[in-house]
Amino acid sequence: MFADLKKARELGWMLFRRDVKARYTQKLLGCTWIVIEPLLIVGGFFMLQNGGVIKSGDAEQSKIFLLSTLAYFMWLLVQNLTMNSARMVGNNAGLMSKINFPRIAIISSPVMTSCIDFLIRVGMFLIFCLIFQIPFNPLNLLGLTLLIPGILLGIGVGMFFSIVGSVVRDLHNVLTHSFFFLLLITPILYAAPKEGIIGTLCNYNPMYYLILVPRDFIFDGTISYPIPYLISALFAFIAFLAGWRFFNLSLIKIIEKI
């Protein structure tokens, strides 16, 4: 896989540039769309402050807001990796049917696009820390490496759905609604309940630990739930290998049908 990616790195870069241009061409605000979402989040926070819901200068409430914001940005990274990867076969069907190249190269664009979006959001998060005067250790950014299992999970699931979705066209809509439902039952934007259905589900939800652990490390420099995180990381790695294997074996047949 990595050997094929290395051979086709120039093609991967070309596909990335093509997708970026297609994404922002003929749009009124162009690439500024990528920072609008974080700005809307912080704008909502200021509205809550002015409305008295959040007390101005309350460091604890500001920290809770930033914890939720960072967790949401991490969630978006995994979600965008999955959704963008799930579309890669359909977006490149014509190219793959005409040109012979390592097919795995088409994963380069969705991965680079999603990661760049996330890094820009991380930059906005650091600005938020300065605005709200939240103490932050730059070395804690090493916690971003703890997101690698989540990244692998998103890519693996995306590769699987890129094959299935090229046959079942409405599967992408199912995937979108599934992510929304999963976000609601994954307590990363609110405190995890100790009882009830949600409390039980989060014990077996790998996304909970794959997001919670890197988020907490970036803030506090500590690794919470190390054993569940390692189990979730192992699950993510297996899902990645399974998705890649399924993608590699099924793509030739899919191209023939396309």
C-alpha cells in the first residue's frame, strides 16, 4: 500500500489540487469557508456570555467550551475522512477506467484535504485559548499523534463504503445520518453519564475513547482511560486493514462495472 502511494505521489498531489479547486471554485467566499465554522462557534460562545448563560471571565466554563470545541473538531476530522474517502471511487471512476495507475493513490486527496482542514481548525482553537486566557502547554500538541487510530478508522471505514457506495448509491446519505446519530450518543460534547443507555454504550464505543483521550492530553497532558483507548486503537487498526483489503480486492471488479 505505502509503496504504491509513494509511486503515485505526484498523481495524488494532482488529484488533491483538482479537488481543492473544485471545492472552492465559483463560491462567493472561496476558501474562507473553512474558518467560518470555527468563527460561528466562538460567536455563539460570545452570545452565551452576553446572554448571561456563561459568566464572563469564568475560566472553568471557558475551558468546558474549549474542550467541547476541540472534541468537535476531532470528530469532524474522522467524519470528513470517512465521508471524503467514501466518495473517492465515484469521483475518480472515469480516471480509473481510462488510465492505469496504482488505485490506492486516490486516497491521497481525501486524506490530505481532511487533515489540512483539521490543522486550520486547530490553529483557530489555539487562538481561542489566547482569547479566553486558558493556560496551554505547546508540548501537549504532541497529543495530536493520539488521533492516528481515529484517522485510520476513518480511512478504513471510508474505503469500505467507497466500494459499497459505488453500487448502492444512497449509502452516502445513510452514512451522513449515521454520523449525526453517533455524535448524539457519543458524550464528547457533554459529560458522560454514569448510568442509563448512553452511559452503557460509551463503554463500548471506540469513538468515545479515540476522541476523548487525545483531547484530554492536549489540555491536561494526561492520558485518561489508557486500556480502553488501546483496545479502541487496536479495533481501529483492524478496521483499517480490513477496509484496505476489501478495497484492494473489490476495486478491479467495480471498475469493470463502471
